[in-house]
Amino acid sequence: LKSSGTFQSPSLNSSDKADCLWQIHVTNNFRIALTFDSGCQNEYIEIYDGPPKSSPLLGRICSSSPRMYTSSSNFMSVRFYSDRYSSGSFRAQIPISFPVPVSE
């Protein structure tokens, strides 16, 4: 990813299940800022500060309140889980990637 972009949950029927993973990389020495436009109902979204399972969980959300998550490095993962009774969806925006501040 060069500077900005969007991604969204797949189109699901009410009987579909989903377990999706997005891995976002930007140029070295840059960080990622991520916001969600839409919330969810019978599903959740997990945001990791790097690779899933080995990185800190920045948040687990299921609401329509927009919130920004910022990575500490140039890598972030987003996991979307939906059970078969789901009718919601989400769209995420990566409005910017910006340089990591130089340590003094």
C-alpha cells in the first residue's frame, strides 16, 4: 500500500459463515492508520499490531462507532469473523500511512 485505500467484508447471505484475514503492509519506517465506517451485528473484527497470533490485539470491535487504530510498525492485520446468522458488514479505510517518528 502506498498511501491510502479501502477494504470491506465479503458479501454474505444470511446462512454464510466467514473468517477472513487482511494483512496490510506499507513502506518500512511508516505506520498505518485504520478507521472503520460500518459496524457489525453477529460478527466481530479484530485488529492486530502486526501478524495475527504473535502480535498485540489493538482491539476487538462490534459497533457502528467509528474509531481509528494506529500501528506501531509498517504491518497490521485485520480479522473478520461472521457466524451464519449475520446480516451486517463493514468497510475500513486506510486514510494515510505516515513516517514513524525518529527517536531522539
